Amino acid sequence: MLDGRSKQAFKQWLESRPKSWQDGIESVAMDGFSGFKSACHETLSNAQTIFDPFHVVRWAGNALDDCRRRVQQNTLGRRGLKEDPLYKRRRLLLTRISLLTERQFLKLKRLFADKRHLEVEGSWSMYQRAVAAYSDPDPRQGKKRMQELIDIITDPCLPIELVELERLGQTMKKHAA
């Protein structure tokens, strides 16, 4: 942890490390802040920068949550209340599918049976794909799965209503390399 969240602060810290240490760095996992990436490229010539799974899955979770809130507002005309279906299931939506009990899965199935929640179901499906890509035991297969996800959510045929997924797709495509 460094004081300040800037390219300059991170670059100065990297430059203060011994040259042998800098040369030994092969990869750097980080969030999406471009200042960190450019500091790495300028200082660690041999290192590859990658986004850590936490941040990418968080982007997907945020897209799902934004979609859920938008649909909640559009269908009921208000923010979620304790007994509103989408609000009530907000945490369940962010649970990895492999961890759902049969009862929880049935709750989601009932939630998605309401056609007004179709956009939430689509966003949930893409969130689950992001989680599955990072949890794949084979890194090559996980990378392939992530690329498939990016291809789906950047496809020009993606329904226009899925604005949160479109935004997520743009972000992920920009950082995919």
C-alpha cells in the first residue's frame, strides 16, 4: 500500500526498488487504474500487467447490481423495499451458481419467471460467466471463457436494453489485451 493513488507515486516506489528486483518481476496484477499500468510499462520492461480477478468480477457484479436497480425503478417506480422481489434477492444474485442450494436456485428461477426481470437474468448470466472464467482450473480455458464473455457482451446484436452489459463490454474489451 502506497500513500497516494497516482502514477507518479507508484513509479517512484518501483524505481526505488533494486534493479535486480525490477528485472525479476514477470507480471503485475492490478485494478483498472491506467496510471498503475503505465508506471509498470515505463519501469518494469519485462513485466506483463494483468487485471486481478477481484476487480473484473466486481465490474461484472456492479453491472448486475446496476441493472437490478434500474429494472426495480422501471417496474415499481421506486427504490427497492424490503419485500420487493429484486431487492429481496440482491445478495442471492451475487452468489456463485455452484454455491446455490436447491432452494436458493428455485428462488432465482421464480424471480426470473417474471418477464419484467429478463434483463436482470441476462446480466446475472454474464456475471456467472465471469466468475466461472476465473474459477476454471485450466488458465487457458479460463482465458477462452473470458474472451467468449467479452465477445457476447460486445456483440452489436446485444439487446439495446442491456445498457449495463454494453458498458461492461466496452470496459472489458478496452482492457482485454
